[in-house]
Amino acid sequence: MEETLQIIAFIVFSVLTLGAGVMVVASHNLFHSGLFLLGSLFGVSGLFVLLVAPFLAAIQVLVYMGAIGILLIFAVMLTRGMMRIEQIYNTQQIGAAIAAVLIFGALILTLSPLVDEVGISGTEDLNADFTTVDEAPDVNYETVGAIGNVIADRNGFVLPFEVASILLTAAMIGAIVVAREDEA
């Protein structure tokens, strides 16, 4: 029963990630594209949870969804009035679709020799070289603590992290000031 729920969750998060990713490219409105990007990033964080990577899932939600996604949405909302355009449209759909198809083809060409090398020819040999769920190794949570210590330690990356947060805050305040002065 547990494996069935995991498979259902995987399918839901995969469809959410891929569907929202396609809508990022297909949407004409940049604001809607930003919202679809947030949905796609949420799907990726759900996949990290299924992979038993809670630290990566939290970073995905906090950094990508919380900071970068919101920053993109605010940038679109604040620059719309400065440009005196009622609607901002994405006009590069055809080029993006061609690039996506080319990248997908390159991935298939790159990965297909690896599949032949491993010797996966049919479904009967699919799990031959892999461990089962009962034999899976335990997750070492000490590495997550070590990453947290490196980020939050004085000798680690706390200073660059704080400088980046101050820079993003200053950029947001500057954008709001420029947008308000333009309206007056």
C-alpha cells in the first residue's frame, strides 16, 4: 500500500512539474508564466521529498520559490507600469519550443548508449542490479547537520548569505521607489 501511495505521489508531482513547466513557456502573459514557474518549482520540491532529501526540498521551497520566484513576479509587476504597456506577452514561444525539442533530442542521443551499456534490454532485467527497498541504506542525517553548520557558522557562508539578502532587499526597495516615482 505504501509503494502505491509513493507511485501516486510521484505521478502527481511529475505531472505538476512538467505541466507547469510547459505552461511557463506556453503562456503569453509573463505574470502567469511566473506563477507557473512557482508551481513547477513546488513539484520539484515534492520530488525531493519523495527522494528522502528534506534539506533539498526545504532549500527548493525557501530559496527558489520564496526568493527567486517572488522576485521575478515582483519584477514583472513593477516594470509593467514603467514600460507603459498594458499587457506583457511572451513572443518567443516558437524558438523556445524548438530549443526544447533539440535539447530533448540531445539528451536521448546522449543517454541511449548508457542504457545499452548497462544491459537493460527488457523489463525482466530492470531490477537485476539494483537493491530492493528492504536493502536500502539508511539516510545519514549527519551530512544535513554539517551543511547547516557550514552555512550558519561564522567561518562558513553566513556573511555572503547575509550580503546577498541585503542586496536583494535593496534591489526590491529600489524597484519600488522607481515605480512610485514614475507614477507621480
